[in-house]
Amino acid sequence: MDYKKSKAPVDTVTRNIMDLCQDTGNIYESVVIISKRANQISVEIKQDLSKKLQEFASYNDTLEEVFENREQIEISRYYEKLPKATLLATQEFIEGNVFWRDPSKEPAL
């Protein structure tokens, strides 16, 4: 997923608590859902970044051979400018793009 195309803000935004707890009925449950989704997004972004930077990995351990690679710097800047995972998760939750279920509230078979 291209997180740059997300409508999530880059900076912290004050949210109305009542808007966040409309779907779940409980603000704490909403926060748990958002935090778990933020962890998933964080892992995805980290894997993408690691995969892209693996191409530039240097297996030499000498300090004299360290050089700057413009492509590597651009990739790093791209990921630095992305919104934080918590902001992305909150935006997904508000838009209704997050699926969750509570097994304790489901009827027993």
C-alpha cells in the first residue's frame, strides 16, 4: 500500500473522542484497535524500507569505504516524510477501513 497517498495528516491532530468511540461504544476499545493497526502498519513500513535498503547493503566493514548513495538517501527521506503509523491507523479507523472483531462478544456456537 502506498501510504503517501493516504489522507492522514503528517502532524498531530486533535480529535473528538466521541467520534472515535461511535463504532465501538468504548473509547478504550477504539484506542486498542487503532494501536494494533498502527503496529501492523509500522511492521509493513519497516519491511518495505528494509527490502529497499537491502539493495544498497555494503558487506565491507572498513570506514574508509563508506560513501553516500543518492538513491539510498532519497528512499530514506521518502520514509521520513510519511505520516506516523498511529496517524495512518487513526485515519483508517475514522474512514471505516479497519476490520476488527471481539471474540468475547460473538455468540457461542
